[in-house]
Amino acid sequence: MSTPLPTTGTDVPIVTAPVIAGPDIARPKGHREEWSYEEAFARNEGLINPTEQRRLRKSRIAIIGMGGVGGIHLATLARLGIGAFNIADPDKFEVANFNRQYGAETKTIGHKKAQVMGEKALAINPDADIKIFNHTITPDNVREFLAGVDLVIDGIDFFSIESRRLVFRTAQQLGIWAVTAGPIGFSTAWLVFDPGGMRFDTYFDLKDSMDRAEQLIAFAVGLTPRATHLSYLDLSQVDPRSEQAPSASLACHLASGVAAAEAIKILLQRRPIRPVPWYFQFDAYRHLLHKGRLRLGNRHPWQLFKRWWLRRRFAAAIAAMDH
């Protein structure tokens, strides 16, 4: 049964994060006196009414991961006028990030991703409240990271299944809606999780007893039940050992668009919202939109077959992972 959509408040107490906009994250100077929130986001009107815009200004979104999708999620949501964010990423930008990550520039190589993206968000909205976590989210700090949050958006690296399970499980325990929207080839696939609905582990059929490879395969198959991208994706370039797979900037931008659309509906209590077992994939390259309702989640017989097939396809790489 679906829970009521959140308002701008939350029963979770706000906890001060390790780094808050201040000494370690400079607020933009220069033309600050010429900037106003109302003027900056006035062109939203007609799509978002003034009362709704005030609600977005008072909303706080947690985004874990500031890489390929997380960074563009943050920028897109900041330009919608979301007033507060909790962001987390322990990594630094490197040259290998340039093909897809919003904050990857020659001047940011070696700089902390969360710090860079926090500054970019403040350059868009100098009034924003940005709480920055420059370290890994763990069972010891995940509740601190999600404190005071109205919505969670997933920007976690595909291969970090342990962190993803932790964040989604904790969000549901705290009564927070959560969205995962990721780049898949030249497409995006996305899922919405209602805190009163099907659990993340239930939909993906994930269990602690499964090895890491089984969990990653289950996540991939559950995220893309129709897999529109397989007709043009070279699977030989997917390497579970090095945790590398093809990813394109255009798909990251597609993902940020659909994640922001879901965020608007959740935060502003608009309908329809279709949480799991509904799934969606839009493939811009193939001009395809697939959506459906996977009632049994990854326990559906066809999903089980696909998981078996992928396990066989990557058997050698999986064996190497185990060693």
C-alpha cells in the first residue's frame, strides 16, 4: 500500500554534516547583489506555480555519488530551484571521467568530486544549503547523511551494490522516497521506490547469501527488463574485474531529466507516480520507450532466465573476481 507523499518537512532531526557550505566551500562572489531566487527561477512558472516553487525551495534532496549521473542530477535539480542538498562522494576527478562526468574538467583533476559539485551548485543558487560528505557512506553514517531529507536520488557507481542496498534500505526505514535513474548505453532506465511499497531487495531479489557477481547481475537485469541497449552494446567491453563498462554523457543527461521529473512529482505531490514493480527505459538511440509492471520483480521466470544467461556469459570474469 502506498504511503502519503512527503511534504517539505520530515520527522527526522537535521544533523550537521561533516562539511557545510562555509570555510571549505566558498559561496560565489561578484554579482551576488544582482541575484535573486525569484528572478533566477521565474521561467519555471507555467510548469511550476509560485506555491510549488516555494515548496521546492524548502526541499532537501540527498544524492549519493557525484560522478557520471550524480553530478548532472545535482545541476539539473539546482536549476529547478531545489533549495537544499546532501551530497556524498569520496573520490577525486581524474582524466578517465571526462567523457561523462559533469564536474570533470582540466582544472578539477585531483579535486574532490563532492566539493567541486557543491561549489557548482552554489554558483547556480548562492542561497542553497549544501551539506557535503567527502567520504564513503557506511552503516555508521548513513542516517546522518539522510537526516532531514525529503527524497533520495541514486548516483552510485553501478558496481557499488553494497552501498546502493544500504542507502535504499535505510531510506525506506526512514520513510523517504527514492529514485534510481542510470545511463544504459544510449538510454536511461529508472525505478521509483515508495517507502510504503516494495522494498529494493525484494524487487531485485537480492539476498545477503548471494555472491557479489549474482547481486550485480540481478541489479542489471532488474533495472532493464526490456534491455533495449543490448542490440548495440558490446558486452566484451564490460569487465567486472576492473569494474568498467561503457558509459556515455548523453545517457547521463537523459537520466538526470527523468530523475528530475520524478522528483517534481514526488515533492509536489503530483500524479501519476508509478513505483516498483513499474519499470521504465527510454532509448534515444533506438527511439524506444518501454515501460511495464513486473509483478514478481526479478523472481519472474523470464528475469531468472536472463540472470542465468548473464552468469554464463560472464563466467570467466566472475571466476577471476572470486580470486
